[in-house]
Amino acid sequence: MEFNNNIPIYLQVIDKIKQDIVSGKLKPGDKMPSSREYSYELGINFNTVARVYKELENEQILFTKRGLGTYITESREQIEDLRYRMAKNLIVSFIEGMKQLGYSKKDMIKFIEIENNNIERIE
Amino acid sequence: MSRLIINELTKKYYNKIALRNVSLNFEQGKIYGLLGPNGSGKTTLMKVVAGLHKQTSGHVLINDQVLSYKTKSYVSYMPTENYLYSSFKVVDILKFYKDMYKDFRYDYALNLLNDINVKLDYKVSNLSSGETAKLKTVIALSRDTDIYLLDEPLNGVDVLARDTIMDIIAKSYGENKIIIISTHLVSEIEKVLDTVVFLKEGAVELFFDAEELRQERQMSVEGIYKEVFGND
């Protein structure tokens, strides 16, 4: 994983784990590496990983089984909710950005359709 | 409980001031970067803490004890220069350390060197500069002690060997240990640091948490380093 040193590393790792959960790369109930292993794997500071796990536990995306390790939530509902929140964030920042560029709602939707068609054609 | 407290430390060499009134508090479970250009006092600070140089004034407390022959056992110091006997084989260096330090983890060192492909039967004089740097780092981190001082572990080392050295350092992290790394290769090392100390002309210029800096100023450690030292 490549990091941008201008952005808190823990936020970048949180985003990556969330992406991997939503995309299915990480499955509900999967065991995460220990903080130590994970920090070693990513080549980052141990305390950074400990913080990532703590924040994701607070968000109920990860949970700890005492003495066994850290796991990804088994709740599909929780993962659906995560997908929804991530999508919402993208849309909100998209809309805000487009408004700043002076686009109306109608133009935005038209723009999305055109670009989506372009992408589908390439794929 | 490992703790290192430096209080109003000043070190003069004749009329040259190497450290000016340095006060710092190091906590266990953290990796610290001691950063600054050449001549900013990094090595002097490490040598005083390691008990190799005597301070002119101020004091250093290691695990609540003032510097003495006793505190030396709490500190593993890796000097920047190549101090290993060049006619020794790698394995003999390890045996030497095992005899010298009762906290030296011989098997731990053997395994680490094995993992990173440093040949045990090679003479030190036949090692590349990258291999020598790896060996030095492994030796320093194989002592089971509280405080590790690594002076310029990435100096004169190619990119791949740098990654290996960073891995060895990350692997050596412990909740009850303090690791202090001096370097001027900031971008290479900043991902593994908790806390950063900038030394400028022997004085503490900045002391900050790396993630807080990124969060509050959207800036890398390297970015602020250039801002602070760029005009020198």
C-alpha cells in the first residue's frame, strides 16, 4: 500500500479496510491480522494500526473476541450501512464540487449519464 | 516501565555549544525520530544518553535514575560509524555480543539475519555497506533492553536495504520500549514514527506527533522539515 504522507496514515488505512469490506475483498467474520502483524505488513507504526482498529471498533465495523483477535463484523446490515455512508460521502462531495463549478442539477445528471456511458463503452 | 527524561541538557566541546538547554520527555511504546541537518546535535544527544559523553550541565533520567554505569544497561546504542571488527565473521560478532551483554538475544539475531539473507560465515570486511548497516541494526535491536538509540541507520544504504532496515525496526517495536532514530532521510522514515523531534543548532526546534501534524496542517513530516530547515 502506498501512502500519502500529507494525510493522516490512520485515515488512509481506515479507508482501505472499508473499501476492501464493501468490495468483498474482506468478508464478514474474517479475522484481521494482529496490530503487530498488520503494522509490519504495511510498514507503518504499530500505534497507528492500534488506532485504526480502535476507531473501526467504535464504528462497529471491527470487533474483538477477547484473547482471539480482531474480526470483521458479521452483520450484513452494518456492511450495507457502511456502503451507504461511503456512497453518500462521494455523492455529497460530488454535488458540492459541481455546484461550485456552476452546474445545475439537470446538467449534473446529464453529465453523469454521458460519462457513465463512456466508461461502460471502454469496459 | 521505560522512561527517558532529559532536562535542560547542555553540552559544550571547548567553546563550541553542541546542545543548548534541551528538555525532552520520551515515553515507552513509541518510536521517535530525531531529525535535523548534520551538526544539529543528534549524535551528541545520543552519546550523552548512552553514557559515552558527559554533559556540561542539566540532567538525564533513565527509568528514574541519573546517568551512571547502571543506566548503560538500559540503553542499546548503535553508532553511525562502522565499529565492527572487520576481520570477524558475522557469527563471531554475534558470539562476542552474547558474551558482552547478558541481555543479548543470540537466537533472535540469528533468525533476523537469516530472514534478511546476511551470511553468517562471511567476514565483516566482505559485507556490502547495505549488509553492514543491516548487521549493525540487528545487533543493536537484539539486546533486550528499554531504550534503543539508532544513529543514522539508513545512511549510505541503497533503497532496498533501507526497506529491510525499516522492517527490522518496525518488528522490534515493543509496548515497553523506547526507540529513537536519528536521520536526515525524513520521507523514508516518517511512516514508522510516532513522535518527531527537530533539533536545530543544538536546540529543540519542534516536538510533535506525526499524525497530528498531518491531521491539523495536512502536511507531511518531510514538508515541515523543509519549511524549518529549508533556508539553512
